[in-house]
Amino acid sequence: MKLLYAIKSLDHAHGGAERVLADVTDDLFRKGHDISILTFDRPGGESFYNIHPNIKRISLGIGHPEKRSTFLETFKRILAVRKAVKQDKPDAVVAFMHSMFIPTALALVGTGIPVIASEHIVPEHYKSRKLEFALFLVSSLFVRKFTVISEQVRDLYPAYLRKRMEVMPNPVFNAEHQNREQDSQGPELLRKVILNVGRLDPQKDQKTLIRAFAQIAPYFPEWDLRIVGEGELREELETLIRQYGLEERIFLPGLTKNIASEYEAADIFAISSKYESFGLATAEALSHGLPALGFADCPGTNEVIQSGYNGLLVNSHDRAGVFARGLQHLIQNPALRARYGMNGVKSVEQYSSERVARNWEALLSQIKADKPSRINRYVLRHRKPSYGSATVANQNFTSTTIPANSQDAVSSAVPADK
């Protein structure tokens, strides 16, 4: 098949969605598909993640992808997307993230080229962004299919959208991981590492992680915390670290293209996010044999971490305090860490890149065989698109809890604050 994948930027963005697009397009290209990638980046730029050299890149160079777009830039982008896609003549277009599938869906109205909108966040994201969600609903009229990361995420959307949503998990590469049982061996001075990977962003809530680590740091002087990523909260996090006097124990190394080396050097993966769509970093950590700790009410995280099997889920009452007790429970039980690590590798086998690539092939083949949606058939006949109206609905979120036996052990692990 001839396929065009689209995303706002690959040169200035370095999140999970960008990495997934790079991985999926590489897999599909190696399976013999003709792949193009369209972005708003300037021509001649370099992608943060490796793109197969034989994959065609279409860089429109309109506006600054790393910044919020103006109305005029958005209008120009819609026109440019329509022209570029019509010239490329793909069998289907897969647009990642609402920042790309909204303008792409509007751009291709009446062309007969099917658009698959690949959503990588949860409805929680839109609660304070009502205009974005209204545009999301408008563009949904012209989208053939949506993909979401999990069944749990799909269930959070309104029923009329769920009918057109297919679950498409992110690929997780099988990793050659070290034997975590060696945690209890080796020189006494060997540093142990608690790892967090993600944007320095309110959603990721690394402030809670820092506060939790500060509570246990005096009791475990051989343990450090590394938060790998970049974002708007760097200065605030650095200030918080200085307030605790932990500059030599908590590190913010920034971005890395070799994230595998971070996983391999770590001993515990700690994800303090308030919500996730899938938890790609958590799944990758599990594939490297790391035990994981997260919050039970965090969508995405509570689907990847199976509490008592490959990690621990703790409740969010007194977030920093409970998280600290979870960290201490794992630190004090190296055999438990080793068991969770081995189970973690098994738990993410279902997300292998080969399996995910086959799922994409099946969906795209179905899209190619299907007739245009009812509204696109109408538009093709009348050439007068109707946009309708939309409102934002509040969503309810469910959570799971840590098993009672594990929770009892965790709750008593840290001395009470004075």
C-alpha cells in the first residue's frame, strides 16, 4: 500500500507519539509498503528519532511547529496539506495527534482519500481545552477511523465516537535486559537508580516524585533519582531539588537518543503521572526488566502495571507520602524487584513491534477496501461540507487499587514525618 503518515513535527518534538510514528513507519516500510511522512517542519531538518533513509519526507515549512500556531498559519497549513497529499496520492493518510489530524481531516474533505486519526492522549487532556475538543468533534465528521492506545482509553470517549475507534497499542521493542537479581550483589558503593522518563510537564507530576524521594533519601544514601526528559517545568523542578538539598542525588540530564542505556542502568522505574494514554515509557521499562511503581488512578499506567505482578500501584491519597512508601517497599525487597522485573518482560510481549505492525496492516487494508463514509460520499457529490456544532462532556475515570497484602506492607514502610 501507498501510505502517508502525518505529524506536526519530528525535528522539534521528541515525545512518545513521535517515536511511535518513527517505529511504525520503519516497520511498515520494511514490510514493503510505500511510506511518506508529512510534517510542518522546514525542509532539510533532522528528525530527533531515526527515520529510515528511504522513507520520503514532505516538510511543508509553514510556521514554527514548536510554537502554538496562529489562525493564518493554520489556514495555510490546511491548504498546503491538501495540495501535498493530492500530489502524493496515498491509499490512506494516518495523522498522529489532534494537532495534525484536525487540520488534515479538514484539508482532505471531498478528496476521497481516507483519514485515520491516531489519538495518543485521553479525554482528560481536553477538559481545560474546550475549543480543541470542539474542533476534534468537528473534524471527526471527516475521519474514517480513530485509533486509540487501549480499550480503557476508548471507553472514556462518548459512545458515538467509540463506534469508530480501533485499539492500536504502541509498539514496545523486546529488550536484552540485565539480570536484576544482581541488585543484591556487587560493591557496596555501587549507586542504585530510580528512573523516571517523560516531559517535564504538570501531567507527569515529577514534583510529587521529587517530594517522595526526598522523604526516603536519608534512609537510603546509595540510591539516586534520574528524571530523563525536557520541558517547561525544568526551572521549577531544579528549584525544588535545591530546596531539599539533593543536587547530588537527583539528576535532570535532559533528552537522550539512547534511552535504552537509561533503562539498563536503572533499578526501579517510577511513573508519577496524573494520566497517560498508554504509558509507553512504563512499558519500555518493563521490557528492560524493571519493576514499576505508579498511581492506581492514573489511566494508562494502571493498564500497563499489574500490581503485585510486574510492579506496584498505590492510591493517590497523600500522593508524595504514599509514593514514598511504595519506593521504600521496592528498595527494601531486592528479590521482589527481581520477580517483578522478570514478569514485566512477559507482560509486554503483546506489544511487540511485529504484532503492532500487523495490526496496522490489517486496519489499513480494511480502510482501503471499505467505501467512503456517508458524509464523505455526500461531500463528494455536493462539494459543500457541513461542520455542525459540538459541546464538551465531562468524563468519568475509573481506577484500580493495590492488593491489600502489598498495600499493608507499603503503608508501614516509611517512618512518619515529624
